[in-house]
Amino acid sequence: MGREYRAKVFRSGDALALMLPEALGLKEGAEMRVREDAQGGFTVEPATKEGKIDLTGIAGSIPGLKPLTREDREIEERELDWALKRMRRD
């Protein structure tokens, strides 16, 4: 087993955060995976980057599914009714 470090839990806004020591060599913004085991302990490890899903093998096999044209991908600019958006949030 490797070296053991102590870390502190602190409040950050509405969440709790875990402050890890620089000696671990992590980069700011690194994504971590936290797992709880059956005994109530935790494992913290770097999260692996999920790769893109390759759909080339099924292209053309789904009826009605076709690639988007350039025109279909364009988004029309429009005015938003911010009062209505606030009302839906409440």
C-alpha cells in the first residue's frame, strides 16, 4: 500500500469539499471519483476520461435517422421573455 495522507473536509457553498494535499500531484480542476464501500469507508481516485461512443457500425440501420444538414444545425436568434423564464423557476 502507498503513503497515507490526511485531508480536511470543509464547506464550499451548499456542498462539502475535500482538501487534498499538493504532495499527491493532482492538477487543479482534475476530476475525481469517490466510492463508498460497504463498511462506510471511501476510495478517492482520478476519474477516467470517458471516450466518445463510436456509432459508425450502426449508421444507416435506424429507420428515419439521417445526418443533420448545415441548415438544420443553424440556430435562429430570438428574443427571450426573461420574466416568463423567472416565473417557471419559482
